Amino acid sequence: MKLAHNSNSPLVSIVVVSYDRPNYLPAALDSIVAQSYPNLEILVVDNPSSSSDEIREIVSRYDRARLIRNQQNLGFTGAMNRGIEEAKGPYVYCTLDDLVLHRDCISTFVEYAEGHPQSGLLSGILINEDGETIRCAGGVYSLSPVFRRTIIGSGERDRGQFTEAYDVNYVPGGMIFAQTELLRRLGGFRRQFFMYSEDTDLCARVTKAGRAITIVPQAKAFVSDAPHAFTHKGIAFHKVKNLFSLYLIHARLSVLPEFYLRYGVVKFLRALKSDRAIVWPMIKASAWFLVNAPAFLRERYRRVSL
């Protein structure tokens, strides 16, 4: 399978994070190969699993795809950062093995980015597997004492109601288009997060650096209902430690006491009554957070020049 090459168009490096979902990967790669944009490199970053040999065989079928195999599971953040490090193009597109791109997805992003060189992160419209309802059209989050995030368009039928580009303060990590150098200067996704809240953290750093986060609605991708590879306990561990860390780095100091009371003490006591399976993960997450808190406090006051 070959992609036509056009030296007049900037190279876009597409980073596909893969983990133990070989049944979904071919559709994702087929959609990349079928892009109307001609100048692409495809980097499949595989976190090791029992399916890694099958994933290697799948990637070998695609002429322009290169497999990057991690020696250990680095999570979404570590795998994506590995792809960003090895990207050769001035633009990078971050995606996952269960996302199928609309044919004009990349060309739409490039056209917007070339016309807006000071843009920060770009994203588009994520559509559910049914091909009709919207999963995400960007979002708005607030680091108040109660964490709030509103996903724009969620559950709505895609009627073409979003016509013009618009700014948000949240986009999902599985659909991000940006200048490669911008992501590198920011340090990529926060590696300590592994997964969960990593996209919110990246968006917060982009906003803090004075760059816009924009939805380009003509760029679309379709989300497969792929199974999650992690257990309830593993998910709880990462969600707790990362949310605690997100607040310490980015939230106003005045909201921290109430936030940690709500999500640390009160939520823990509720778990003792109703969901004891996550009690131990919550304890481990809290311990992890306390160990890493000094570094995150220093990060709170670090500024990135873009």
C-alpha cells in the first residue's frame, strides 16, 4: 500500500499508539493510507502485550508505516511521546489504534495550521461507531473544588451543526494535531500520568503558554467501541493520582483544600462503603501523589517559552 508523495506539502507524522488491539489496527491504518493528504509518515508505537507479534505483522503490510516497539508498557503518554520524539515532520497528528480517520481529516488540519501558524492544539469531531452521533467536539473544563468537564456535542446527531472553527480549553488526547516543535518544547504528554487526565494537563499547559486550542469541525474521526485493556483497579489508580496531580499543578491554590477533602477523604470513605475494590488503589495513588508532589509543585511555577 503506497501513499503518493508531494514535496510541496509539509510532512505530517501520524503517531498511532497501539496496545493489545490487533483487530482494530488494520482499519485505523487503512484510513491513514486512504487520506487525501499525500505527504505522510506513519509511526505505530506499540506497548508490549501478548498481541505484539501480531501487531508487528499487521504493520509490515503497510509500505510507509514504521513500527516502534517499546520494551515496556509506557502507557498512552510514554508511547505518544516516543512517537513525537521520532517524528520527522513539522506537524504531528496523535491518534489511537481504534480511530478511523475521515479521508480529508489530515488535509483539513494542514490547511488550517498553515493559515494559522500561531495556533496551539487542533482537534476535530469524534463520531461514535454508529457513524451518526458525536462523541466529542471539544470541551470545556474547570478546576473548581468539584472537577467539571463539559463535552461539546456529546450524544448529538452529527448534522453538520458545527461549521466554523472555534476555541475550547479541552481536546481529547487521541485526536490532536500540532506543530511537532510545539509539542517537544512543552515536553509532550506528562509521562508520569501514564493515562487519564494527560490531555487535560497538556491543554492547561498550552493555554498557560498563550496558545489557542481550536476545533476544526471539518476534520473528523470515528471511534470504535474497542474494549479497555486495563482492570477497574488499574483505572482507579491512574485516575486518582493524576487528578490529584493535575490540581496541584494547575488549579488555584484557594480551591485545593476543598478539592482534596472531597476527592481524597470523602471519596475514600464512600469507597469503603460501596466499592471496596478501589480502596487499595486509592491508597496507592495517594502515596504516589505524596511522593511526587514536590516535583509537581516546582512544575506549577515553571514557564515554557514558545
